[in-house]
Amino acid sequence: MKESEISVCFVLSGKTANLNEISDRLQITPTKTRALEDWPETITDPRVQLPEELRPHYVWQIDTGYDHSRLVRERFITVLRLLSGKEAIIRELKEQFSLRASFTIGVHAQHDQCNLPELFLTKEIVEFAAALGADIGFDMYLD
């Protein structure tokens, strides 16, 4: 039986941003960034009518990458350790650049009741996300 793999990602995104300033102020090297010019031409074409959330935007991201785990909270703690103590800076950046903050929990697992990971978020995780004004989403991939 294949063990579950879990990833946790934190993203700041918006229509305007200075990705270098975000990194400098947080003193964190992002896993990935994306500027407006990094989006494919099919998306940047002004004739293409896309919903707002799919239009090109700036992305600053830290990601744990997928790793074998049975507990979401274990992977989440890795990201929280990086961001802990920087809540005020993140809120300031959100206001300065009109950014949206979000956490995405990715889960790759077998569709087997005995092998599914525990999708439990502690009060501390929820409070931390709330302090940042961050959404929490799940991307589930079941084999």
C-alpha cells in the first residue's frame, strides 16, 4: 500500500506586488515566484475573457513539497515555523500591495479508508491562518 504524500503551501498573490520586497521584508527565500510577464500568452491576451481568479497576478510562494506523511499538521508546522513571528509584516504587505494570503494543503493518497491521512487542523493552525487573514484550501488527489 502506497503511503500518503502531503504538501503545504503558503501564497501571497495579487495584481500588484514587489516580489523582492516581500522576500526581503519576510527574510524568506520563496520556493516559487511568478510575475505578470511569467504567465503564458494565452492567458495574458486581453481578448481572452477569464474569471478574475484566473487572470495573471503576482505570486510569492513557500511550499514544503510533497513528502510521505499521515498527518497534515506535521507538514503545516514546517510552514508555520518559517512564518511565525512575521504575522504583522505579512498583514502590512497584504495591505501595501492588496495581496491575498492562502494556505493550500495538497494530499496524494490511495482511496482506502485504512490509508487516508488525518486531515486535522489544530486550533493553533486555524488561529495562525486567521491572524494572517488567510484562506485554507485542500487539493485532494485520490488514486
